[in-house]
Amino acid sequence: MFKGTYTALITPFNKNGAVDYGRLRDLIEEQVAAGVNGVSPVGTTGESPTLSYEEHSEVIRKTVEFTNRRMQVVAGSGANSTKEALELTRHALDNGADATLQIAPYYNKPSPEGLYRHFSEIADLGLPVLLYNAPGRTSRDIPVGIVKRLAAHPMIRGIKEAAGDVSRVNAIRAALGNRIDILSGDDPLTLPMIACGALGVVSVASNVVPREMVELVNLALQDRFTEARKIHERLMPLFNDLFIEVNPAPVKAALAMLGKIEEEYRLPICELLPENREKLRKTLLALEILKD
């Protein structure tokens, strides 16, 4: 089951541009200590398009090693080529991941039938699949009818909804009931999506505030929405500023300000504009996440 708070984990780099596995271990330990239910390495937030196949596989392997079965590892292993997605997912399976996060194929915009066949072939490998609907990234929505067909596959267990549309939760629930787990893919929509039947979130913000995201989600899942809303409202400025520019530039900048990583990216992701960096810094200070 996919339920609770999952962190869309960043990939830290050192000053030489290589993956910093020491910092990755430290970030994972913080997630474990905060009670996060799982991490999702090498997704969009993990800058997966810029990693080599070898690095992609090694980040998953190290994440599994560092978590040591204390939380789920939902490895990003999607691609816009089914052959490539199968190869990446085999690596994730071999490296001990608990599940795979599968983005809808991007750029080539397959038909609904193409989407169905793509995800079905990946699910046939035997690793639980969390579908990932993010049409803003892919230009391709996964139709609810296709989600319903795919849910008949025993290894397709959930969907991360990042379309910015709470009504998708209602539509999926109407079509499938509880037969597939739904997670919010947008931090600001976590609370309303849970109110409509989602079971948690794959969060960018939990890289920065894991304990508060865990508390928000747990309260909402207990129908304690008044308390959950207080956390939601407190964190809204952070949710907004973590997307002041394209993800993951703001979240890596925030973590660097907190001294948790080097502020290193791989092109085409680059550092924030000075005025956006200052806005993010002021938000972190106002929320007392960063101490002056």
C-alpha cells in the first residue's frame, strides 16, 4: 500500500559535480528520523534526466542500502521509451527497490492504448508500480479510463496525481473505489486531495520540512482537518517558493542554505535568480526553518 508521506528525494552533487553519496546518506537519515513513509529517488526532483544509467542505478542501490528497510523506496525508473523504462526498472528491481514510480511517456505523446501497453509491460516485470500523472511535465494526461484498465493488473498499485486538479481524485475514486492508492503529487493540494480520498503525498517540501509534512498528512488521514489546516497554512509560503523557479532548483537552494548539501546542479538546471533566492531565504527565516 502507498500511504503517508513520501519524499521526492533530491540528488546531491559535490563541488566536482559527482553524486555526493555521503550527503545522500545524511538526507535519508533525516527522513527516517522524521517518520517519513518512503523516499522516491531519481525522479524529476532527483534530476534523473541528467544522470547516466550507471549513476541512476547506483543512486537507487545506495538509497536501498541507506534506508535499510526502514522505509519504502519507490524508485523513479520511467522513460518515454518502453524499452528504456523496462531496463531502468529491471535495475531498480535488482537493486532491491520496493516499487517503481512510472511517469507517463513524455514528448512522444502516446495514445491511450499506447499508455496502457507501456505501463502493462513494465508491471509485468513484477515490481509494484506507482503511476505518475504529471501532464505539465509530459504533455500527456493518463485518462481515468486507462487508470481503471491498468488497475486490473496486480502489480499496478497506485497513482501519483500531479495534474493540479483535485477532481482527479474524485474521478478515480468514482471509477475504482479503493482499488488503487492515490497520492498527491503537489504539496499545496495534499490537504484537499486527502479530504477527497487520497492517502498521502509524494512531497518536494519534505526534503526541507519532513517532520511537518508527516504531521500534516497524519492529521489529515485521521480526519483532524482543523489541526492539519494550521500546518498547511503555515507552510503555504514555502510550498509556493519551492516552485518559484523550476523544480528542483529552489529546493536544492533551500537545502544548501540550511547547510545540508552543496548547491550544485547539472545543466539545464541552474541556480536561482538573485531576487528569487532572496525571497526563498526570507520565507525560510520567517518560518524559522533557517536561523539568521
